[in-house]
Amino acid sequence: MSLLQIFGGQRKSAKRKAQKLSVGEANAQVASGAVLLVDVREPHEWQATGRPWGSYGIALQAPDFEAQLLDLVSGDKSAPVAFSCKAGSRSAMAIKKAIALGLSEVADVDGGFLAWEAAGLPIDKVST
């Protein structure tokens, strides 16, 4: 199921905001395989706290962020991708980069890792 179907809305243009997903919605969508979740925090943050369960770590500040993102979606720019950071500002920047790359179905996980953790949702530990 696409984010478009989940929200029942029309595709957003590059000038509009991405959809928001609650942490519960994001967890359910990851579990069902409906969305790829990308944690854009830094590796040292992943090591200290872990990452949301089922997420992929692609640091926003990585020089090859865009290339890693395109590799993750295997070049499919219509693949649904949700972004998470600590609380929300870096995921918003990641969304702008994703839209600039031509990704059409992007979402922001509302509240980021702090909300995920507070909700008691599963966390993948990251080893050094």
C-alpha cells in the first residue's frame, strides 16, 4: 500500500509538505512492508540509542546521502519512504532532498526517535 493510498489524498507536488506519520503508523507500515523507514541521525546517535525497528540508517550529513537513498529504493522514485531523526528538523531537510531527487511518496515521522522511544516501540540496537 502506498502512502498515497494510506492517506487517501492526491500526490503532493515538490512545493507542498510531505505527509506526517505518527510513530505508531510508521511502525505498522514498516511491519507490513508498505514503507521504507530511514533514520537520518548520525552514526554515533544510532550507537548510543539504537534506531527505530526496521529502519535504515543514512546520515543526512553523509556526503553521499542522495546516492545511498537512491540505492535503498533501487532507483524506484515512487517507493514510499518515511524519514525520522531525533525530533523532526533533520527529517524535514531529508524530505526536501528526497523531493529534489524526484521521490514522490515521502513522509515525516512525527516526533522522530524521541516519540518512537516514548511510545515504547521496538528499537534495533546498533553495534559499533
